[in-house]
Amino acid sequence: MTFKYIKTLAGAALLSTVAGSALAEEAVSQKHAEAAVEYRQSLYQLVRSNMGPLGGMAKGAIPYDEEVIMTNAVRLEQLADMMVDYLSVDTRKFDVKTDARDAIWENFSDVEKKVAALKTASANLQSVVEAGDESAYRDAIGNVGASCKSCHDDYKKD
Ligand code: HEC
């Protein structure tokens, strides 16, 4: 397990140096596939908990709180940094309860682009808050939301 983890990290690091992208790897057992689904769904629960308040502010349901926007935008960027790794385990061959579409592992470089869009939108939201222009908050949060939707439309069942 530890060895495999190190190997995966080293492989990903090497590959990102060479090609700027990660590689999907097939789950090796039912247990591995189930764990991979649990981890990626957990990651998205953290994404959701950080996006929720931002969505509420953009809708006007709760007042803008710059500290919360900044904190959550930084976290969303960090969670985006983990996303490619957590999506990279290809669970298609196993019977798992997942909303992930098979197309993820047929189109992994496109998935990486969608992750990058979330990262860019989260970083932009931080810049907008730093600039303190409240009139731009709504659009900047909207761009983050659009990056979620763009990936879900293609790669998440619902
Ligand atoms: C690069 C693609 C991608 C991006 C970007 C993305 N998602 Fe998802 N999301 C998925 C996939 C795939 C699943 C299904 C995971 C599974 O069931 O195995 C998912 C699942 C979820 C879930 C359900 C988790 C669960 O417990 O089953 C939530 C909530 C969620 N995403 C919220 C978000 C929000 C909010 C954003 C944007 C801030 C976002 N996602 C961005 C691909 C993405």
C-alpha cells in the first residue's frame, strides 16, 4: 500500500514533469474500487461544504462575508489540486455505487481541463475579494459554479 502510494506519486510527478498531466490507473480489486469511490465522494462533500455558503451569498440568501469567501475560495483551489488524483482510479470494472460516468476514464485529459477551470475560477475569486469590488463577487462565484456544472454535465450521472 505504502509502496504503491509512493510509486503512484512518483509516477504522477514524473508524468506531470514530462507531459503536464496525470494518468488514470485501473482499480485492482473490488475493495480498492470501493475505497476509491468513497474517497472521491468525500472529496466532493468537502467541495460542497465550501461552495454552499458562496452559493448562498451569490443568491443574496446570506450577506457577503469576505473572510468566508476568501477562506472557501482558497480551500476550493486546494481541493481542485487533489481532484485529478482522486478521479484517476478507474473503477469501471467493478460493481460500485458511483455517479461517475465511464467517460471520465475515456477522456481523462478533458477531465483535467475541467479541474483546471475550477482551479482558475477559485483563484480568480480570491483576486476579486482582494480587490474588494463587491459588485464582482456574484459573477466570480458564478464562474466557480459554472466550472462544477461543466464537469457534472459530462461526467456525473444524475
Ligand atoms: C472535474 C470534474 C468535476 C468538477 C470540476 C466538479 N465535480 Fe462534483 N462530481 C464529479 C463526479 C465525477 C462526481 C461523482 C463521484 C462519484 O459518485 O463517484 C461528483 C460528485 C459530486 C457531489 C456528490 C458527492 C457524493 O457524496 O456522492 C457533489 C456534492 C459535488 N460533486 C459537488 C461539486 C461542486 C460544488 C463542484 C464545484 C465547486 C464540483 N462538484 C466540481 C465531478 C466534478
